[in-house]
Amino acid sequence: MTNLAQSDYQARLEKRLAAAAARMLRRDLARGALFVAGAVGLVAMGVFAADRLTLFPAVLRFVVTAALLVALVSSVYVKLIVPLVRKPGPVEAARALEAAFPQLGDFCLSAAELAVAPTPRSSAPSAEFVRMTVEEASARAARLQIARAVPMRPLAGPLAAAALAVVMWGAALAVFPEDCAAFAARFADPFAAVYYPTRTRITLVSAPRVLPKEATFTANAVVRGLMPDEAAFRIVPEGGRGRTIYASGKAGRYTLTLERVTDSFSFLVEAGDARSGPYPVRVVERPAVVSLRAEAAYPAYTGVGKVTLAGGNVKALAGSAAVLFASFNKPVRVAWLALEGGGAIRCVLAGDGKSAEFAFDVSRPFKYKVALIDEYGIVDTETAVYSVTPEPDAAPVVTLSRPSRDLTAVPAAVIPIEAAATDDYGVTAVGIRYALKRAGAPARDGDLLLCAQDPPVRGASASSKWDLSALALSPGDELTYSVFALDNVPGAPQAGASPARTVRIVSVAAKVAEIQELNRQLQANLNTLRRKQAEVRDSVAALTQSGEARQ
């Protein structure tokens, strides 16, 4: 046989073996794909059923998800990628044909090893032997059906598993679409708070997440679907034993109330076959004022400077600038002074939120409360009311010690004046203010400065001899006067005055007659006094003699 004929036999044999190898590859890939689909589908269905019944915790869901991913990747690698990389060759195809058709008598395998896929050998057969083997193998393989050598029966098991997985998941998606979606979400993000729908659905749980200490806690649960007569609120205090409180409901609404809560806790709601996630409740102290003090800066003219006042009641001179310093038991977010009758005074909060400064003018009286809101929005319940009281700058107090009474005087008399003035912050001047009434003429007023004080003093005294001759008085005139003093209020000094005195102007003869009358009355009073003294002396002597006689 020529070389051309040998090549033709070998080409036909290679074609048959290549067709068998391609069918083997398709079968292996199909079986691998079906195996992966069926195994993953059935395992996922088993996980779905177990999780639906028991609700895997987040950590277990994470482990299962990781294991499923590892198994899926491994299966794809072993069942799909490895067969694609390591495709069946002529030798594997020849083995398959020999196994299916014993009549080949090992000629096909030998030809594949010698000519189609030769491997180096130390002692190679002769070319004639190879030619005869190839011709015989080609002739015997030409009439064989490759489908019998590479049957698709091995696909039955994986196909059944994949079909069962598809049917089961199709039924689950048709009947329980929400459950399937929840399963996917729970294992796509294992640490997410995703739950399966139930016949009873808890659609709302409303409760404060932060609660002030000693307050009343109220939680509401709203359910839909199959509504039970009662819902169970399971309370788990921090560091304490849990307890369950049952609450009856109406129209699917259940309410839990806890009085005077003092410690943080968490709770969950169970209603029918539904169970909510845990809800932590943090119990914190209410914001409260720990201490109050104030500084009042008095007006500059007083010379007082700053005065520190303990407590929240502020009493200072009107016009003072006050700053209230408040410290709190915890950081606050907002603080203000709530004024009685409306209005507010804002503050400057410290960096840590535990103290604040309130600035205001002491110009009008008002009452206030300190209002606080902490970082959680909790409002204080402080009921103490404090007052701000402006004290007026009092007018000077003036005393006139001399003359001590009303007088009569001749027109040219000299009246001695002695007076003293005191003021809370400073006296600047002391003087006489008078009003003159003349018979048949209009009245006339006037002032007479006795002394000026620069700088002002809190106590000033003045003495002078007031010469009335400068007023050109006449008998019958009447002079009313008082001593006044001015304080140091800038721009509008206040005046204080002593009680008024009156000087009635008389003639010299009338004054002499007045003096004589005074002397006569004085002499009469002295005579009366001597007579009473003698009577008392006689009474004492008589009593003495009577006592001696009894003895």
C-alpha cells in the first residue's frame, strides 16, 4: 500500500476518534453543569427550609454563605473548568470505543497510541507494523456508532437532580415569593436584619430609644394578618433576668407600659408566629442644673465694679450688666432662660456642653426658669423659678440737725446751719433751697450752695451761717427752707432733702417781746418745779417719821 493510502486510513481514524472525543467533552460538560445546578439548587433548598424553620443567627448565615460560595466555585472548577482545560484526546476516545465494541480487538487503541498520538518509545515498532495496525483499526472503526461508545445515560442522575431543584425552586417562588426574596436577602447580607414574612406580620414597633430616668416607658406594636388576642413583650434588662409581659390588643395594636424606669434594657415583640428584632432602650439622667451663680458689673459711676451673687436670684443696681453662670449634670445641646410671660435669653455653651453663660442687663424685673435639652432631645423638668430684681439708685438722705425747729427772726438775723447727707454711691453737692413769701408780692425761690464734693463721697457734712440780710427781708415775710444734696448719677443726679423748716420774719420789738415771754414762762416753770420739789421732800420726811414711830 502506498503512503497516500496509509495517510487516508489514518485521517479517517483520526476523524472518528476526534468525533468521539468531542462527544465525550460535551457529555462531561453537560454532566458537570447539571451536577453543579442540581447540587447547589438542592443544597440551597435545604438551607432555605432549615433557615425558614429555625432562623439561623447572623454568624451561622455568614458561615453557610461562605461555605456555599466555596462549594460553588470548587464545583465549577472541578466539573467545568478542568474538563475544558484537559479535553479528552484520541487515546481516551479509543479506550471508550474499545470498551463499547469488543470486536475492535485493541486495534483502535494500539493505532491511536502508535500513529494518531504517538509517544516516544525506546524500541519503536516498524513502519509496516504501524501501517497494518492503522488500516485494521480504521476498517473496523468505520462501521461503528460513536453514540453507543459515548452514551448520554450518565446525564440522567444530574439531570434529575437539576430538574428537581428547578421544580422545587419554581414552586417555592410561585407559592412563597416573599419568603424566597427574604432568603436571598438574608444570605446575600448575613448581618442584615431581614426576617421572613409570617401569617402574623409585625408592621410597626414604636418606642423611644432613649428614655429619661424615672420616666414612663410606652411601646406600641401594630400587627397585620392573623391577629392574636395577646402579644408578648420580652424585657431583658442590662445585667438582669428577663421577663415577659403580655398585652391584650384591639384592632391589631398592643401597648406595653413600664412605670418609673431606672435602668437600660432591650425588648422584642412576639405576636402569633411573628417575632420582632430586639429594640435597645437606653435610660439616661435628665439634664439638670447643678449650680448657679451670677456676676453683676455695676455702672462705672458707682465705683463698685463686679459683684458675685450666689444662686439664681439676681439683685443688683439698675443698669448693671449681669452674667449668669450655670453648670449641668451632663452635656446639653440647647440651654436658655425661659422668661415668665414669654421670651427667652440665649446662652453661650461651653465646649463640653456641661456649663453655659447667660448675659443680660438688669434693667427691669423678671422671673425665669433654666430650660435644657440634652443630646437625645430630653427636656429637663426643673420647676425652680428665679428672679432678677433691679435696685434703684436711692436719692441722698439729708438730716438737718440745726436749727431743729421752726424760728422767728429779725430781717438781718444770721441762722447757723448744720446738716449731713449720705448716699449709697456718692454725694456731689449740699445746699439750701428756700422759698420766700412776701406780703402782697409774688413768692421767690432760690438755692444756696453749702459745699461741693469732687470726687463724690458717700457721707458729707455741711455747716454754715446763713446771713438773711442778703434777702432784704421785712417783718411779715415767711421763709421756708430745707437742706438738699445731689448724688452722682451721670446726667440726671437725684436730689434728697431734709424736712422743711420755716423762719417767720418779725420786727426787733416783737422779737424782744418774744424773748421776754419765753423768760417769763421759764421762770414760772422753775417756780413750779421748786414747789413740787419741796412737797416731795416734806412727804419723804413724814414717811420717815411714821416708820420710826412704829418701830
